[in-house]
Amino acid sequence: YYVYSDGETYQTRGRGNFRNRKITPLVGDQVLFESENKTDGYLLEVMPRKNQLVRPPVTNVDLGVVVTSLVEPNFSYNLLDRFLVMLEYELIEPIIFLTKTDLAPNDPMIDEIKRTYEAIGYPVIIPDHPGDTEELVRYFPERLSVFMGQSGAGKSTLLNQISPQLNLETGE
């Protein structure tokens, strides 16, 4: 397991009793560990989790960015609502990021989606142009954030725009 602490990354192994106690450390876990160097440490304890997602397997999430497209694939209230319910259940702050509005810039659904979800308290970010991530990234400092959404909605494209060094494979 890799542990990031005080600006350094340490390679560790879980104690044998983790298996006996059915504890599997996940991304986002707060842990106690010991290490004499960066490549040979031990996880001693996994601290209590405030929340946990199954897909992706991650814990202690602060922010959930639901990436949903207007078209290709077509927007789905049902799918977006399912993501929002899951985030609310886990006490994770949701943000809706609507992609592919440039493919149908005059579609009245754009304003309808924004009005509908902002009226019930959800931030809805609609970029002015592809690659516009400024409004979104201001939510990130000091927060563990996850991205989720339908296949083809633009998650990898958005992540590449935020962090080009990721160089994630994207569709057309």
C-alpha cells in the first residue's frame, strides 16, 4: 500500500491481522503506519471511515463530481438522480458538471437542467467552452474528490483538461 504523508510517499505492507479482521485498506483511508525508509513500511491501523464508495473503491470522499452529457449520450434525469442519491446517502457533496453543450448550444434542456438542480441546492457547472474548468477546480483544494458518470459523458476528457499529465485515453 502506498501512504502519502507530509509530502512524501511510502511503500507499506498491511499487517497479517488485517486479513484476519477482514480489513482492506482503500484509497482515501487515514492510517497509522511506521516506516524506517520509503520502501519498507507497515500499516498499523486503518482509522474509522466517514464514507465509502464501492465503484471506485474509495473512502473519506469530500466531493463527488457527476459528469453528465447533454448529448452523445443523451442526458438522463434518472441516471443523474441515482448518482445524487448515492452521494447524499454517503454524505458526499455533489457537483453536477454538464458536458457537450457545445454540440447543441441552443438546446433548451441546458437551462432546464441548470434551473431544476440549482433550485434544489445542487451546483451545476456548464462550461462556457470545452476545456473551461476554472469554475470546477476552485472546489478541489484540501478535498478528496471523485469523478463519476455515464460511459462517454466526458470524464477522462475533463480529467485531462484539469491535469494534462494524466494523458488518459478518451473516445472520439
